[in-house]
Amino acid sequence: MREATPQQQKKILVVSAHPEPRSLTASLTAFAVEHLRAAGHEVRLSDLYAMKWKATVDADDFPDHPGDRRLQVMGASEHATLAGRLSPEIAAEQEKVRWSDAVILQFPMWWFSVPAILKGWIDRVFTSGFGYGPEVPPPYGESALAGRRALVSVTAGARESAFSDRGVHGRLEDVLHPLQHGLFWFTGMAPLEPFAVFGANDLPEERFAVAQQEYARRLDGLFTDEPVPFRSLVGGDYDRAMRLLPGVEAPGAGGLDLHVRPRG
Amino acid sequence: MREATPQQQKKILVVSAHPEPRSLTASLTAFAVEHLRAAGHEVRLSDLYAMKWKATVDADDFPDHPGDRRLQVMGASEHATLAGRLSPEIAAEQEKVRWSDAVILQFPMWWFSVPAILKGWIDRVFTSGFGYGPEVPPPYGESALAGRRALVSVTAGARESAFSDRGVHGRLEDVLHPLQHGLFWFTGMAPLEPFAVFGANDLPEERFAVAQQEYARRLDGLFTDEPVPFRSLVGGDYDRAMRLLPGVEAPGAGGLDLHVRPRG
């Protein structure tokens, strides 16, 4: 662990999603919070199950929305965001994200994605006007939450090889594309490579110790590790129809790698 | 529309996820239900918002689970499934899936994935012992729900080019990989190519009419269109570490296409 000098002190939001306070997810969350605080950072925690976070978007999220009017979710959420009239628990989470220099999502992989309660945090918090949208310059993504780093910390029951380059489930980075690129890149955050603990259904003590050490290294590098170098829409890598310009990729590049600049 | 002869009559479960009964999602759901019924099929509908579906997995899902015992979600859900002791609303949805010859998921794409309420339907319904698991032969996926077809019908605000081969968001099929391969293939269902309506935030009347016609064609082909030819784990395409065997792919194939057999 490295201690932060005052100018290195950062603000970190940890969002955790598991119903069991004695789970591996809860242990990793507690470890991250303690490790980051011991390094001198400020940490806030959104423990979604403990908060009884409502997962579903509905009209209650927008108190000013007239009950008899058709709910156009993006429009209503944008209007409520810009008017400062989102439901208070959503506004509170937006304030935490805005406050933060980095966001860590800690969750078990359920059906190759986040648990519903965490999806509901994403659906409800990252409204138009907050995470993206015409009121956030420039007009299309990549900017609203710029300057923040983002780290996925995930546990998965499967073994690592099943998420490797030729693994049956697809590469971990491809499976997490909706988060890494869809959420983080789109809102202007800088996603790091995901941190994953595999074989998590029955993790022996000694492997948990190793996982903690690896996690500590990733937490220490939260503000110094190289983010995933996704290509830039506002930087001119895509045409007006939002297709990657011809010929910019390395020969043989394909799949979702098209959207990452060649490294090194 | 083609009318089904008695032996072509099938059972179809439509799962719909939108809070607004006058939404495009609700219109497409109603259209699908009517079109399939008019063709002679039996249709059941799970309208998740209308059902006030609980999105989050928690201990209440497993009434026999002792409150003071650590909740190991996969273990508890498998135990409750095999003992017939899942909460009644989960058991009811499992019965609908088991009854069906095809499942259609109708939803708006929110953050490059399903709305939280639908993620919660997936998280809670596809338990170990139902959708996969050691009690379902063979021991690892691809079989539990075999014989069923699966169709994603999604609406997205973005234009189609943004989800094309070189589109900034990634190809639609890659973005939907956690559903198409993660959920459907893994549980043994046969996923069709997704059906998508783009530019959905403000769809003019005439484009809605065109979308309905296209949807009708996809519904007519629900049991005759070719499913996505994902490779097979039980069929021997992968090694014991669950990595694709060397050299089986077409030259130049990469990304998630590795897991699809070359077509045609």
C-alpha cells in the first residue's frame, strides 16, 4: 500500500451489489474501502442491497411527471434532471458520482452482466442531462463525466480460461463491453481493464488472499494505470453515421477490438 | 400472416418490459401477441411492469432459507429449485418457460442491455436446476431448455449505422452477446437473429408501419428461420478448459464470431 500525499488524495465512489453481507463481494468491497482509505483517499460507498435500492425505472422517479401523460422515459428523465426534480435518492447518487474522481463497481457476474439491482442503479442514475445528452457539451457522449476513472471489479463462478481469448463465454472484455464502452466510455469516464476473481463460487482461503493482493495492486494503480484506449467519436475516429472510418484499424483487427486503439 | 395448421400450433411466451402502456414497446408487444394468436398459436404474456415484478434476487426468493445462514445465491436457488420451494412468482415464470416452444423478449435497450426489471426476471427465473446446473443433463448447459426458440425484439434510440459492423456502439449481435449466447445458448435455447427497431425515440407513423411488417415476417419465421449457429460445448468444439479448439475457425475470424459456425 502506498500512502497518498495530500495532492494525490482522491475521491472514490464504490458501488456494491450483493444481498449477503458475508459474501465474497461484500469482503472485496470492505477490502477496497479500507485499502483506499488507508492510502489517504476519501471513499463513499453505495451498498445497493443495504440501501434497498429500487431497481426499476418508473414514473415515481420523476415526481413532476403528470400521471395521465404518456411516460417517455428519456424525455421525462432529461426534463427532471435539468429541472433538478429527480427523486431524491437518484439525485443523491448523481451527487456521489459528480463528487468522485473514480467509480468502482463491485458485483458478482450474473448471467454475463450485472445483477438487476446494479443495472437499476445504472438505468436510474445515468439520466440524459447527467451522463449524456444535448445539454451536456459536446452534444454526444464522451464528455459528461470526463476526468473520472472507472473500474469494474467482478467475481465469476466460471474458471478464467472460459473467459479467455478462445473461451466459450467470450473474452471478459467483450462480455463487459456494455459496461466498459456502453456506460463508461459513452459518459466520458476512463475505464481501466476489469479486475476479476474467477472460480468464485467456492474460493479457498489462500486464493482469496492472492485475490486481495492483486486487487490491492489494481487499487494502487487506480489513477496511474493506463485506461483502455477506446477510440474517440469527438476526436474524429468515426464518420457522421457513427461508423469507424475506413482503414484506421490494424490489419486483421476485428470484432469489438475495432474500437480500441492499438497499444504499445 | 400464415395460419397455422393444427400440427404447427405452438406455445409462445412473450416477456415485455416497459413502464408505459402507450410505449412503442407496449405496441410491439400487443402486435406480436395478436399476430401470433391470429396465426393459431397459443400465447402467454409476462408484462413485467404490469405484474410489478420484483427485480432483485434476495433471501425472500427462497422461503426455506434460514435467515441466520449465509445466503450463497447459486446454492440456495438450486436447492429451492430442486425442492420445489422457490417463491411462487418465480415458480410461475419457470412454468411458463417450460410450457413454451419459444420465448420472445421485448424491451427498449437501456445502457446497451435489458432494463433492470427484465434483468431481474432473468436473474430470478433461470436458476441452477432450471436453466442449467449439475441436475440438468448433460452437466454443463446447452440442454436444460433445449427445443425452445428465443427471439430478442429490441427498440433502440440510436440509428442503425451506430450498431453496424463498424458502428461506434459495436455490432448489435456483439452487444447482445450476454443474452444471445450467455442466456439463450447457455440454457440450450436456439436464439434467432435479433429483431431491432432503431431510431425509436421518435418513430414516425410510417416507419412504425414498416417495423410492424418486418416484425410480422420475423414472427412468421419463429419456428422456421435458421437460428444463430453457435458452436457446441457438448458437441466437442471446445477443450476441457472450455477454450475453442485450435484451427476450427475460418481464416481471419476473430472476436465473438469465433463462437459461431461459418454460415452458408
